Amino acid sequence: MTTESRFSSARLHLDRGDPLLAGARFLFYVGAAASSVLLVRVGGALTVGDVLILFSVVVTSVAAALTRGGRMPTSVAVEGSAIALLMLVVFGTLSAIGSSDPAASMEFVTRIVVIAIALPWVARWVLVEPAHLERALRWLLLGSAFSASGTLLQVALGGGAIAGSQVGTDGRLSGWTGHVSDLGGIAAMGVAIGIGFLLKGGKWLPIHTALLALSAVGLILSGSVSGMIASFAAAGFYLVRGHIRVRGFVVAGLLGVAALAITSTLQSATDALNPWERLLRTLGLTDGGAYSTSESRADTFAAAIPQIIQSPIVGHGFDGVSGSPDGLFPAHNILIGAAFQGGLIFCAALSYLLVRNFRGGWMRVNRDLMSSQVAATAFAALVFAMTAPSLFNRYLWLPVAILGAAKAIAINRETQDRRTDRFSAGAAVVRT
């Protein structure tokens, strides 16, 4: 059977309603939203979102075994993933063996395999139409807005209104996460998605605008400079792709001014720093640099790099003690952190999994807003990961997984179009 007919048959089968894949898709949607609510956990270890996504992995595995011999609806090359998986497992295990807590380190290696390998695989099974991509992004935006809404609850009822939440220095709030930096990454993801829906318009525009506004307010109240930079990176991505024009720029600007006005009022009531003051303090330009988080992050890089050079192949492990190059904090950069914890080969495999979906030229061909929205969200997540320990962050790997599904859809559509064109040309020759 040709790639075209195999893809068409699988899509027709899904359109008729495969109950297992439909169930796995729904679990993926709800799990994606719930993954942003980090304080709601099952047994203290896994978030509700983690559990739902794990169920999605199980159901998808059953569906894969029963659907056309396990053939993926969107045919993609798996060799790269297989090699990356082997590298992660082998060198992750070697690093874990030499760590201070091998059992805990192996648990983290397992988590990395699930989130970096299994999650993208599930996404390509369950997200096989552009409409599926849009719904996945909408659920992610909903989760971001809900998590960010917790900051308003903290302002109204006090920082301890949400059990387990955080009120950081400078009046920073964490909402429905346990850390202000996590809320910054989650809210930045929501802003990146929301900008795309704002540009699209349509009947959902009022709801999308409200969710975007909540994410933006939460981002500002989190005080995360990294999140703000990631949001600007997403806006720049849309701009470079040609989607932000005068009207969209004006509307986004007005929304940003409104978000700043709301948060400035709230921050003045709690003596919190505004975004500009947060930026200056982060860069060490106020208070004599006493609260410079950029300097403390650079310190983690300075501590990690010499140790990477000393042990480039086998890393130091993934548990809390072994994974901290200075004995206090993990390296606040996903690539440096991966190289320190798992070694350079482990880091190379992880880097491949992060950037592979931007490669291949498919984005040059597909200039539509949906492709840009998915890519802008993943790009913002990557930018944030450059200044945060993001090996296990759902708000990094979920956008990357959805981008992989978008790439698979685009490649299969292109393959189908080429085969259709060749068939049409051949039929025309026969007729003549």
C-alpha cells in the first residue's frame, strides 16, 4: 500500500471514530491542560496531568497494536528517535550508576524517556488533523490561564490562599504551581498560544482573549523575566513569519497595556516590583546586585562547565544532590544541565529531540498561521529552557511534541499531494 493510500485510509478510519484513539486523544487534551496545574498531585509525585497523559500512552499503545498492525496514522521516520532513545537510556544509566542516589537518578531517566520519546509518539498518533492541533493548543492555553488565575486568588486572599504555592522575593506569586519560575514558563507558553488565536480571530476570539489576558497577568505577577523574554521571542517569531500586521500589533499592544495596568494596580497593593524593576534587579543593576538572579544562574554555568570537561561522556547523575553542580542549584540551562547530568552524548540526543521538528524545510513550505502558532509556542518554550532547569518541564515537552505532530501532518499532506499530482499527470497522458 502506498504512503498516500495508507495515510488516507488511516485518516478515514479515524474520521469514522476509533474509540480507543478518540479516548487517547481526549486524555491527551485534558492531560495537557492539567499538566500546568502543578500543585494538584496524585500520591505526591505525579500531577493529575501526568497521570492522564500516562493513561493516554497506555490507551494509544493498545490502539497502535490493534490498528493496521501498529502503523502510525501519519507516517514518519523513526530511526532518529530509536537512536536517541538508545543514547538516552545507555548514557543516562551510566550516569545514574555513578551518582549519589542511583535509584532516584534512574527514576529521572525513566521520566525523561517518557516525556521526550513516548509523549511525542503519542502526539503523532492522536493529533492527525489540523483541528486536533488547534484543540490541543486550546487545552494548553486553558491550563495556562487556570494556573495563572491562582495569582489573582493570592492577591485577593493572601499569598497562603493556595496550599503549597509560593510568594517569592519582590512579591512574586506562583499561582497554581509550586514555584514562580514554573508559572513564568507556563504563562509564557499561554501567551505564545494566545497570540496565535488572537491573530486568527473567529467565534472563539472573546474566550481566547480572556485566556490570553489571564496568562499575561499571571506572567507579570510571577515576576519571571525569563518568561517575559520567551513571550517576546514568540511575538518576534510571529512577526518574522509575517502574521503580525498593523491591526494585530495594535490589538496585542492594547491587550498588553491592559494587562500591565491591571497588574500594576495589584502589585502596588502588595509592594511587588513591576516588570521594569524586576528586569533591573535580575540584571543586578539595583541594590548593588544583591538580588541578581542572572548572576546566580551564571554561577551554576561556571560550576557545571569545568565538571563537564572533566567527565564529558559519563555525567554526574540526575538526583537532587548529584544534579547540582554547585551543591545548591541545578544548571539553569537545559543543554548545560543535560551535559552535566548525563554527559555530552546524552545532551546530544536530547538536543536532537528538541530541535528536529524545526528542521526539514517543512516550515518554509507551510506558512499558515497554525504551523506558525505551534512552532512559536515550541520556540518560546525553548527560549525559556535556556535559562531554567527544564529537563522534565511539561511546558517544554508538550509544545515540542505537538510541533512534531504538526510536522508529521505537513509531511504526509505534502507526500499525498505529490502522489496525487503524479497520478493526475499519468491519467492525463493516458487520456491523450
